[in-house]
Amino acid sequence: MDDYKKKNLLERMDDIVTWTGIPQLADSSTIRRRRLRWFPVVALLAATCGMAVILATPGKYWLGFMMVMLGVGISIFFPIVGPLKQSLNPHDDADEREKALRHDSYFFAFAVICGVAFLSTWILIGLTVWQDWPRELLLRAMMSFSFFIMVLFSAVPTLYASWKLREPVDDGD
């Protein structure tokens, strides 16, 4: 107790942050990378169903947006614990195989995102003309599509890399 009283405010705050475990999450050596096969599928399914609800029933926009946000909430953890190491890490210890896997995964994801963006643009134009959507509804749908693309950006590379990776071999240690 006396040791705690000797610490200044910044040292106490540092102890509190260390107690939460967040600094250990930032340390890349403690993160165990794992294949995530079904979580990206669930995130993509939730976001896709949400977009279908938004486009099919504009009056139930809140339900569709909630489903898209569920997909965003699930997919936000994929870069942290997924199979791909982040390329912006200054201490990138990825070998050639991991760099090639990351390259292939993001190349595939960007192709999917470009296709979805192209299709969504024409879908929104068509629905605006065909169903005479008001400006507010069009802006809501555009915002939902941008969140849907965020889900694609997180989930598709993780899914691609997870299905491409083989099961790690146990050394028996």
C-alpha cells in the first residue's frame, strides 16, 4: 500500500492500463494468429442480409442497418486475431509465404470490393429511378453500402487467407 502512495498520477494510470490487459494486446508477439473460417461468413451473411432488408423494404431501414452494423462489429476483430499479420506493423516479422498470402488475400478482396461497388452503384441508380426513392432514403442506402464495404474489407481477406492456410502441424511439444 505504501508503494502505491509513492507513485505519481501518471505511474498509477499506467498501472491501471496495464491491469486492463490492453498493452498485451498491442504486443504482436503475444497475439496467437488463427484461422477464422466461420466468423467472416457470419459477418458477411449478417451484412448482406441487412443490405437486402434495406433495399427490399425501405421502411425497415433500421433493421437492415442494425444487421449491417452487426457485421461491422464482428469483422472489426479480424485484423487483430485473424491469420493475416498487418503490413503497417513497424516490426513486421512476416516471412515470404505470409507476405504472399497477404498480397493474394487483399488482391482478391479488392476485386470483390470493386465488383460490389460497381453493382451497388447501379442498384441504387435503378432503385432511385424505378421506385422513385427520396433523397433521404438514397443517402441512407449509400451510407449502409459504405459500411458494407468496410465489412468486405475486413472479412474477405480473412476468409480467403483462412481457407488457403493449411492446418498447422503439431510438433508434439
